Amino acid sequence: MKNAWWKEAVIYQIYPRSFCDSNGDGIGDIEGIISKLDYLKRLGIDIIWLSPIYESPNDDNGYDISDYQNIMREFGNMKDFDQLLEQAHIRNIRIIMDLVVNHTSDEHPWFIESRKSKENPYRDFYIWKEGKDGREPNNWGSWFGGSAWEYDDATDMYYLHIFSKKQPDLNWDNDKVRQKIYEMMRWWLEKGVDGFRMDVISLISKNPAFPDGEIHGLYGDLAPYCAHGPHVHEYLKEMNREVLSQYDIMTVGETSCVTLEEAKKYAGEDRQELNMVFQFEHVELGSGIYGKWNDQPIDLIALKKVFKKWEEGLEGIGWNALFWSNHDQPRAVSRYGNDGEYREYSAKMLGVCLHLMKGTPYIYQGEELGMTNAGFTDLSDYRDLESINAYHELVEVQGVEPEQMMRYLGKVSRDNARTPMQWNTETNAGFTTGTPWIKVNENYKKINAAAQLKDPDSIYNFYRRLIQIRHEEEIVVSGSFEMLMEESGQIFAYQRVLDDKKLVVLCNFTPNHVTFDGVPKKADILIENYKNGGGTYLRPYEAIAYKIKTYE
Ligand code: GLC
Ligand code: CA
């Protein structure tokens, strides 16, 4: 496979609202990010993925955009952004932007026009349908609760919104929509941004028949008719030809519902679409009858199967995007590790496991500190509309017990990852001098950046070492991947091979002491989260990576 800077890189995701507040209004902002660039440089990351910073009424924290070429007032202005880009580039850090183009805000001028009349020149920028027997055009359910159709008085028709009703879906079958989006993308690229993370890009092309979906819960499932629709690859190829291929940038698609076969199309190296995609099979393992709302632990064998499938399946064809967490997922250590007694060991173990696989690793802000789930016990602490809507729908309509639902939220609500970054032991963890928009996790006195910067054994410094290893060891970037000990329900083990070199990685995903058949004696330890590891056992959440020279 070809070399590329984004294959050698580690990407750090910033959720600006919760990162650092520079002016005391309780909301993170661009100046706050600039003030932490040295922190990120020290960590060693190469690329920042910036969650949306555009003008937005914030129904979905910036994923509902009302002006693609302006900065959200709460975050600053375009001058601040230009500063951020310049200051990042000075430090050799690239910035990729969140591109949210499956939908806009309902307050975007295009939608304001579109809803005015059937004859409006912007009418076909969105997806409008007549009702059926006085009801919605079909039975599709929105991913944020309720119907996916919203009735609009002005023209007695419905518009489609896969997400909230303040996020109407754009009509990608309209040539003018695509051209407007490409223009906007070029504008950002001319500014010097280094690429895009494309929000739910797998949903942009809808099945034109708009058939009813299979009932899941209260509504029909729209996924089979909206994910990987009839023209999605054609549109991405067009976007690549007209925009992406003209610049030295990287792209990663958030491809909801993606299968390995589809991923090969989105991210196949010879396909001229995207560089890589996020797949969600590992984060969806805990799902149950209420979809993601569940509190079941994740089965390690199943988890390993997912990674084996993706690592081996894309070998020689496309590139993996590796992540445990992001702004839509709970905290990695709370979900896959242990956020109690073994928090530090398990956070480091998860780092080893992810960063030494084949693909580009993504760190979600705070993961490098082992930040944990929010620990909210009251519905009023939650801010996320998905969580709040789901609470009402499941408790009030589907009969889930309130305590049960609060447990589900505590496990998987998106707000678990959205509590403010924990910088130090000052008020509000040093995130803001004002009142934070969402509660700070109470454990900030114990878990914070200031303490970890000083401690050579901290999770932060361990991540720093992991990133350094990626930059130094070619095998981590280019070695082939092979899963080991597939049957083990306790150890996640794999090897990477490059020429006569081998890297063996062993990770204990349990709080128990486990034994296994040993590794060759002629092995050097590349990184370990305990001291004096080696041999035929692993301590609770122990991780160890061996470098082996095969031919000596
Ligand atoms: C993506 C984003 C998520 C957002 C949704 C709608 O899944 O990651 O945060 O709510 O798209 O834009
Ligand atoms: Ca602020």
C-alpha cells in the first residue's frame, strides 16, 4: 500500500464546547484551544479533528449548521480561527474540519427559503414529500426520536430529518446542492485546512421509493433506504474529482451502518473516494432490544472478532480508522476497561491495544488522561438531545423503568464524553471561571492534566510514549496484522510483521491474573504498563508489546 502522512499520524479529536473556555462564559472556545496547543504538541499528536465550529443554533451542539462559512459566535470569530490554523501549523499540527453536509440547521438560509413555497428556487435543496392519508409520507423513525418527517404548514408538506427536526436532510440528488457544498469545501481548503471528517456521509443518498421500513420499537427503520444509497459512491467520486483530489489533504468518513464490503468501496485505495472510514461494529456490540440503550458489558471474544474482521479484511485494500471513543460514545476506560481500582492500568492497556493495531489511531479529548463517564444521576444534568429524547420515548411510551433508563444513560449517553476537559484542581477543573454549560466530572481533583504532566508514570505520559513509538517504529504503521489467541475470552493478542521483524502485543482485558503460553525468549519489551512484565502470565489489565527479530 502507498505511504501517506495520515497513515503515520495520530489524530486528536477536540469537542470545542468542552475543551477550554477562555472568557468565562462556561463554553469552550477557539482561544481556549489555541492556549492548549502546546499541551497537544507535547503529547505528540499530528492532526486535530475539530468538531463543528460553524454558526449554529446548537440544537445538536454544532452538528446543525446555519452558516458554513462563519464561526459560531460562542466560539469566537474567523480571525480566531485563522490564528488557530496558523498556530497549529507553526507547531506542525494539521487541522481537519468536521464536514456536516447530510443536513443543515432549519435556520440555514437555504432551508428558510426552501420552506417558503413550492416554487422557491431552494425548494429542492431539501427532501419534501406529500403526506399519506393525513399522516407522514412513510413510517421512518428519526435517530433522535419521533418520526423522521416534520409537517410544515406553509405548503402542507413534510420534510425529511434523519436527526432532529432542526436538522433537515439536504437533497443530494440536486446538482445545485452538491455544487454549493463543493464550493464551500474549496473555500475552507483554500484557507489551508488539512482535510475533513465527514459526518454521516453514508446517509446522503436516499432510496427514491421511500418505502416503509421494518418496525423497530415505535417506528420503521430508515437505515436500509438511506445508508449507502443508490448514488453515494457516485457523489463521493464526483466530490473527490472536483475538490478533494486537488489538495494534499486527508478524509475520513463517518459511515454509519457500514459493512466491510461497503467500506472497501468508500475507502479502497484505488477508488478515489475517501482515505478511511469509521466503522461502528465494536461500539455497537452492547446493543439490545432498545438499540444502543443498554447496560450490558461487552464480550471480549466478540470484540476481537470485529477487529480481526476489519484489520484483516482491509489489508492491502484500504486503511483503518482506529478509535475507542468520540463525542458520541461513552468514555473508553468506562466502557472497555475499568474505571475503578484499575483505571490507570486499563486506560494504558486500551491505549496499547488500539495504537499498535494497523490503521490511524484517534484519541478523543481526555482519553489521554483516562477520563471516565460523567456519573450523572439526575436527568436534569443531561444536555444531549438524543439522550433526553430517548429517556422520554423509552420511559413514557415504551414502559422502561426510570431507574433502568438512568442506568442506560449512565453507561452510554453521549454526555459521558462531553463533560469538560479536566485541566487542573482549580474550580471547574480549570475549564472555565464561569458556570460550565455541562457539569464537570466530580473526579477532577484526582484525574487532571496538571497532575499527569508532572508524573512520569501517568496515562498522559504513557500515551506520549505510544505516539512516539508510532513515529519511530515503521512496523507499527506498515506491518501486516494477525490476530492471536482468538479463543481467549481474557486476552486480546495480535502480531504485526514487517520483513524480518515482528511485534507481539498482549492485552489482558480482565481484572484477573491470567496465564498463557509464553513468547520467544529473544524478545525485547517495547512498551508495558506494569514494571518487570514478561513470561507466561498477565496481571490485571496488563499490556505488553514485544519486539522480536525473527531471523537472528
Ligand atoms: C454524527 C455526529 C453526531 C451528530 C449526528 C448528526 O453522528 O457525530 O454527533 O449528532 O451525526 O449530525
Ligand atoms: Ca467561552
